[in-house]
Amino acid sequence: MSHNSFGHLFRVTTFGESHGPAIGCVVDGCPPRIPLTETDIQHDLDRRRPGQSRYTTQRQEPDQVRILSGVFTDEKTGVQMTTGTPIGLLIENVDQRSKDYGEIRNKYRPGHADYTYDVKYGIRDYRGGGRSSARETAMRVAAGAVARKVVPGLVVRGALVQMGPHRIDRSRWDWDEIGRNPFFCPDAEAAAFFADYLDGIRKKGSSIGAVIEIVAEGVPPGLGAPIYGKLDADLAAALMSINAVKGVEIGAGFEAASLTGEENADEMRLGNDGKPLFLSNHAGGVVGGISTGQAVVARFAVKPTSSILQPRLSVDRFGAETDVVTKGRHDPCVGIRAVPVGEAMVACVIADHFLRHRGQVGETTPWPMGG
Ligand SMILES: Cc1cc2nc3c(=O)[nH]c(=O)nc-3n(C[C@H](O)[C@H](O)[C@H](O)COP(=O)(O)O)c2cc1C
């Protein structure tokens, strides 16, 4: 199976299956002399970790990361830093229950990757979905923790803004709320509603989708490249590569189609510092594939978990029709744990473009340009 790497100068390769002994990644191209410890990475992993509330899978994975390579403790300062060599990260799988999956060994779960993996490769690790399991996303989060350190001043945050058909009230948006509820929801009232709503879904053995918004602040202007290296195109690809993601928007996204040119234009003035100031951000911080210096804003839609207790019609490997009921432990709304994964993918793309910009252009042109 090829295509397990992404990024150009900040390049991440992941490996491992849900029920194998371990999952891991290699982060290649990280600049040297960046302080990096396991604790830095663990913090992000703990936000994605399963089994933390009744709204996520009860699989208990401590997701304890080990740095295998690419760091060295500076003898003068005692600070552990990246060395510029490949950073190898490993997480052991400790809570596999493969027997839960015996029932779907020869059956295809509708909405999961069982049929497509089988039809492509002719062999499939059915235990927990094998490589198609979102267990792999733990390594994206680990790589994202490294990426965040590559771009000075970069802050990437994510929030769940819709569950099923229910949207948050954006006027109540409070970033501090994200850490206070199990949904990464910035609206306290919506979070209280989601608690009951998702309980109902879970008790029915069903599942539901969600929309996640990622906001990256501190992105310098000038990152990205025209035509085939557009920052927004790379963000869309990275977010779309996350399991269960079925749609991506940048800035106003699909809503832009219903705006007029006057409404959509992000008008410009000079700020108090004499630098360009945008009066709105419909572009989501990217124009012509290049960052404007505004916040980069992306949203993605996550489909409802396909492995559910409700029986669904399917077929098996032997060509017979059958029903599928997925036992095992599953998230009723995978969109919740997709929040830190989305943050990580955005951080990786921005780190990659930061290094690419530095490689080709060096310093961003000083303002003002003319004169
Ligand atoms: C954080 C996270 C957890 C997930 N957990 C499950 C799960 O427990 N059961 C399931 O059927 N799908 C789960 N998924 C989604 C599947 O991995 C995904 O639907 C499957 O690989 C098919 O790929 P696709 O939906 O991208 O086409 C999860 C996705 C994410 C982002």
C-alpha cells in the first residue's frame, strides 16, 4: 500500500494498523534546534485519546508516545532539541479486542472501507478496520504537535460547530469553552444540548455527523504557491484525507456562492501600524493560493460513524447477501475526536508551506512594496 506520506519539506509518513502491535510515524524535514519532548506531543494526543467520555469509544488506549529518534539533549542547556534528522514516533496498541470483529471478518460494513480495501488488495486486516481505522490519526496528531513548533507564533485551534442538523450560535463563541465540555464546542448552551442529543443517538445504537472549524492564527502572509501548490488546495487535501471527512470549505466556502461581489470582497484599509488591514475574512486567509496574514479558516464535514448497532443490508466476500450489525466499541459521533486531528493536519500543511516559502523566497518582502 503506497501513499502513506504527505508534505514536501515537512514530510510525514505514518504506519501501523488498529490491531497491530503499534502505530508510528516518521517526521522528516523538521528543522534542527527546536525544543521537543514527549510531553509536548502527549498533550495533543491526550485531547484525541479515546475513552475519555461516554460520547467517545470506550476503547482504552493510553496513547503514550515515545520519541525514538531525531532529538538530542544539548549538553550546555540540558534542553532536548530536534537534530534535523528524521523524528521517529511510536505508540503501542494495548487495548485491541480483535474477537469483537470476528463477525465482520467476511462481511462488508456499509460506509466503511471493508469492501473497497478487499476489492483493491484482495486481502484485508478486518480487525478494527486495520489501516483504514482512525487509530492512524493518532500519528497525525503527534506529527501536528511537532509542526506547531516549526512556525513561530502559530496557534491552531479547532471547534465542533455543528452536530447533526444542529448548529452552534456563533455569537456565543468562547474558545475557553472548548476545554470545558467533551465536544470541543465553543458554545456552552449548544454543548449542553449536544449532551442529551448524543445520548439519545448512542442509546439507539445509531450515530451522527458533525462539522468542525479550524482556525489558524499567526500564519505569516506569503505562504503558499500559485497554481499547483495553493495553500487552500493543500489544506483541503489534508483535511479530506482524514477518515470520514466528506466535505471541506475554506473561509465563506459554499456560502460564498450566495454572496454578491460587494458582500464577498474583503475590503482593505491601513491599520494603525500602517500595514494592510482586511475588514472581513470571507477568503479564509488565503487568496490566489497564498496566505494574506489573516486567520486561516477551514471547515470540514464528518459523516456519521458507519459501524453501528442498527442492522444494515450488505453482502459478504463469498457473494451472498447478508445483514451487518457492528459490535465492538465505537464513537457515536466521530466528529468529536476529529477536532484535534483537523488541527494537526492544518498545522502540518502550514509548517510545510512555511519551510517551502523560506526555501524559495526567504524573508517576506517588506511593506510597502512600491516607491
Ligand atoms: C477520530 C475518528 C474515529 C473514528 N472511529 C470510527 C469508529 O469507531 N467506527 C467507524 O465505523 N468509523 C470510525 N471512523 C471513520 C472510519 O475510519 C472511516 O469512515 C473509514 O475508514 C472509511 O473511510 P471514509 O469514511 O473516509 O471513506 C472514525 C473517524 C475518525 C476521524
